[in-house]
Amino acid sequence: MRAANSSPFVLKMSAFAALSCKELAVIERLQRRRRVFVLGHDLVHQGQPEPPAYILLSGWANSYKMQSDGGRQIVDIQVPGDFLGLHSVLLHRADHTVEPVVDIEVAEIKKEDLFEAFGRAPRLAMAILWAVSRNEAMVAERLVDLGRRTAVERMAHFLLELGARLTLVGEGSATGYACPLTQYQLADALGLSSVHANRVLRQLRMEKMTTFRDGYVTFDDRERLVGLAGFDPAYLDQDGPFPRQIQGNDKDKS
Amino acid sequence: MRAANSSPFVLKMSAFAALSCKELAVIERLQRRRRVFVLGHDLVHQGQPEPPAYILLSGWANSYKMQSDGGRQIVDIQVPGDFLGLHSVLLHRADHTVEPVVDIEVAEIKKEDLFEAFGRAPRLAMAILWAVSRNEAMVAERLVDLGRRTAVERMAHFLLELGARLTLVGEGSATGYACPLTQYQLADALGLSSVHANRVLRQLRMEKMTTFRDGYVTFDDRERLVGLAGFDPAYLDQDGPFPRQIQGNDKDKS
DNA sequence: CGTTAGTTTGATGGTCCTCAAGCACTGTGG
DNA sequence: CCACAGTGCTTGAGGACCATCAAACTAACG
């Protein structure tokens, strides 16, 4: 149970509500079907009927959609504690592909597992709905990135968001984090060409705001970066770790 | 109860699964708190703590995020049967504003209502999770619009998506639909300037693919439009008859 | 009949894409 | 030990797409 208490998934869910022993047990049970995926082997592919979902235990993954013209848009980057393909599990067919960014360890979750868990712990249904909602909030914020921010702002915002998400599960800090993404992947996530992504990173580095190099993101001047990006982490709804400007502190529900 | 059976919300949920009488009753109860909002009065505003959610009974609404520089990005357009702000109800603060597009009628839903409903009908929790998932799929598809499609493709794709969604709730057809949006709103949804949105609409009209005029969208040549947009409605999860089942809880099948 | 909201068109220029090429590092096999 | 290929990063040049600025036009409305 100490293992469960420190798992990234439990850390994340605890940002929603303190979990009871029973709920922790249901979560533990939900994660019983462990699997490993290596680089190059998709977990879910676009169009797959009745896809399962996964909880990412370690490593990074990403979800993307391909177009007929070969264009690729990464919809979400997932870090430990995140669901993979949760929003596909109830759709008839997966609307996107999920692939590992590095070798990963996951727990497989079938639709029936969810249904069973919901019956056992209605509050867990709320918690999972929260996770999906938070995910949608992140996609929505990316939409603002692509629709209304310049390439530099987008990049800054995205790197800050990843930092905040990683901090929540204990894998990042205000000064930086390990980031296994390539510049191609960053570009596909931000709707840029890889060439331009590279130029933008250079600019951020030369202006001493953030450095992306050798699989590591360093925040050289986090404050200015936040200002440039217009980054307000409220949408991540994780009052715990570092945003303290939020004081909405009404206590948990029934 | 035939009133409930023909409400847009029930029509939509029926695309997920055939609903039992008990579930219909729980849904009916969920919609008991009716309200009206007129143009100019927001339902939810960005930053609002503990916002409620709504079910849109009639009229259109949209959700948007503002930036400090005055830029606006519409994240979602909602039509009858859709939830409003559902993904905010579990976050501690609303991450976006919801405003009417025309005068609307809604049913207000509080967090506790959801919790209660989940306890009464676990399958309804699945259905609502489905609705949220579908919503995320739509936002993701919009992300592809903004990231990887040209302005014309975006516009075509968006107008087709709206048509499909409206058809599901009985307010649209393959030839067109009533659309109360202004070109400014279209532009804000698609990450374009209103000037360019106008040019794009003109192009689509002159090439005889679709006409947007006087509050009505007409598909002049739907086939070519679908080709141009690369529109594949699979992500809406509403195609064909609906042989759905969760667990062994159903009778008929393919 | 002035005001306002929405639509339409023109002109100019910036952001970012595309094409192209070179560099650095790693692993592979002769 | 040295090609050689593969992957990822970096930089340059030219041009397309779309934003911005500006202004005219229409319809609704008091």
C-alpha cells in the first residue's frame, strides 16, 4: 500500500480529493494488469475498435492524429500518472494513436473494469471524471496556443505546462525537468515545422529564458518565461505543489 | 415521458446506449432546475470558483478563453443536448467563460447532483463520461484544424462537424442547417481573423461547396466539401445504428 | 437619420512554411 | 579502425498564408 501511496497516479488523484482506504484499494485493483511497451510499438492505433485505456506508470507517451496528407498533430503528451486513451475507451473506435516516447510501463484498463470500479466507489467516478476534465482543459489550453499565441509563446507555455504537470507527480521542479521529447515531437505538438521549433528554442535559449538540451529543460528565468507565455496554471487544477495564488480552499464534499 | 424521450439531451445520450426507464428517470431528475439566459449574460465566467454545469435545452452557446492581450479563442460551440461547462464542474475554478449565442434555455446541474446520479445509476456515469470523452474528441479535432489544416480546410471541417452534431439531435440534415453564429465567432473558433474568415467563406461559396448566409449554412456540394476538409465523422461516435452495450447488460447486438 | 453590429473588399507586411544543405553523434559492419 | 547510414539538430533563402490596417456598405433599431 505504500507503493500505491507513492505511485504517480495516486499522487495525481490526490490533487482532486483525499482518497479513502477503500478507494485506494479500488485504484490498486484497477492497476493490476501491468504491461510494458517498447519504443515503436503503439498502445492504441487510430481507428482501432473498442480500445482499452491505460494508466502510465513510468516513462512518457504521446497521442496523435494523422491526416491523409501525412500531417501529424500531437494532441497530448502523457507523463507518469496520466491516463492513456481514456477518452477513447467509451468511443467505439479510437480517434487517435498512442505511442511510447520511451520504453514505458502501464496498467491496462478495460471498459468493464471502469464500470465495476464505478459501482464500487461512486466518488472514484467523480475522480476519473475530474481526470478527464483536466485533460480536456489541457487540450483546450493547447487550442489557445495554436489559435492565438505566436510560436515563441506557444513553446514557452507548453514547456511550463509540462513542468507543472511533472512537479505534481514528483518528477519536476521550478528549475527544470528531464524531457525525452525530440524537437520533431515538440513541433508536432505545437503545430509548427521542426525547423521553426528549432529556431524558437534557440531564441528562448539566447534570451536566457529556458534551455532545451540533451533531454533536459532548464528554466533560466522562469518569471520572464511565465510573463512571455501568459502562463496561468489554474486550468491544471493542482493547488498543491506550487501555484499559491489560488486561495479557493473550501473543503471537500460529502 | 415522450417529452423526455424526444429532448435533444436524451437523443444524444441514446447514441451511447439504450437507456432504461430508471436511467431516463434519473436524467429527468437531473434536468429539473430550469433556467433561461439571455444574450449578454454569461452562464459561467473564467475564474469563477465551483461553477455549476448546465444542459443546453434550446439555443446555442459557446465557451471561450480570453487572453491578457485581448485575444479570444472559442474552445467549443454548443448546440442543444450538449453540456455546458461540464468539464469545469469538477475543477475548482472555471477555466473558461460560457456565453449564450442566442437566448437559451438550460438545466442547471450541481456537482452534488452528479454525485447523486452516479450513485443511483453507475451506467449513467459511463454515459456522462462518454459525453465528456466525445467532447474532448471534438476539441482534439479542432486542435488538428488549427495545427495542421489551412483556413479553408478548417472552415469546411468545422461547418461539417456542426452539421453532423445537429443532425444527431434532429436540427440539421445533409443539405444544411440554421446557424446563428456571426463571422466573428467563426473566426474566434477557428483561430482566424474575422477578415480572413470572411474571405474563406467567400471562396467556399464561389467554388460552390457551401454557403453561409443569413443565419443558414447550405451544403451546395457536400461531397467535395468532405473531400476538401478530410472530414471523417468517426470521432463523433454517432454513426450508424447504435448497438451499444456495457458489460453483459444488453440484449440485441449486431 | 444617426448609431451600432455585422459583412465585404483592398493593400501591405510579418510569421512561419518549404526546400536545401551541413553538422554532430551513435551504432553497425567491413 | 574506418566508412557508412541513421537520427536528430542547426542554419540559410525564398515565398505563401494569413494578420493587420483601413474603409465602404448593409441592415436593424431607436
